[in-house]
Amino acid sequence: MADRTQYPHQVQVHPSSRYEGGMATLLPSKGPSTSQILAVATLVPVGGILLGLAGLTLLGTIIGLVVATPVFLLFSPVLVPAAITVALAVTGFLTSGAFGLTGLSSLSWIVNYFKQGRTTMEQLDYTKRRIQERAAEAAAQVGQKTKEAGQAIQSKAQETKESART
């Protein structure tokens, strides 16, 4: 037998384009559309105001707790004011969290809107096409199942008719 030497496989990589890293990849190549400008003009102030309300609500809740805690300790036998204080504190923290979450989610929506680059009408058209495709697939499946059920019923009726003759 001949002695064969095995050569390792060589892989050549030819990149199709040069990497343009950094912020240039996040920014669109064309200018913003009118709808994008309107989205920023409306949602940035809304997000900022909601974040500000979240901060003010949190600050008011903390001040209320600082003021109410000594009063609660002095008048501890009175349970109704204590329950009201706790309820108001919990409500304040939940409200603050809701405002903060709403503000952050609106700012996150702005970022995703610019990253995605599609307009709302394009998204609606895409969703409409997908729904129509799924409906056509479902209708085809229902039609096939109905056809199979009809054939099964017809064959049973034929068998019953033949057994009745004999």
C-alpha cells in the first residue's frame, strides 16, 4: 500500500465588505422621516415628564414616610392612622414605579423605532399579509379535514348499505 500523507484543509475567507464598526452602524444612512421627527418631538418630552413625575412621587413618598414615622411611633395604639400611612406609602411607591416604568418604556420604544427603520404603515402591511397567509393555510387545512370527514362518512354509508342488502 502506498503511504498517503493527509493535508489539512485550508479555508480562505474573503469578506464581502469592510467592517464599519462603532456608532455608524447604529445610525441610519438617510435622514429621519417626518414621522420619526414627530415621534421624537412628542415622546421625548412625554418620557421626560413621566420620569420627572416618578422622581417627584418617590420624593414625596419618602418625605411622607419621614414625617409619618415619628407620629406613628408616638401614637402607636391608634391603628387606623398607621394603616392609612402604610397604604399611602405603598401607593406612593407603586405610583412612582409605574411612572418610571412608563417613562423608560417610552424612551425604549423610541430607540427601537429608530433601530428598526420601518414605518408603521410598513409594519401594518407586513402584519396584514402574514394574517392573510395564515388564514389561507388554515382554510386549506379545514377544507382538507372536511373532505376527509365527508369521504369517511360516505364510505361508512356505502358499507352500511351493502351490509343491509346481504
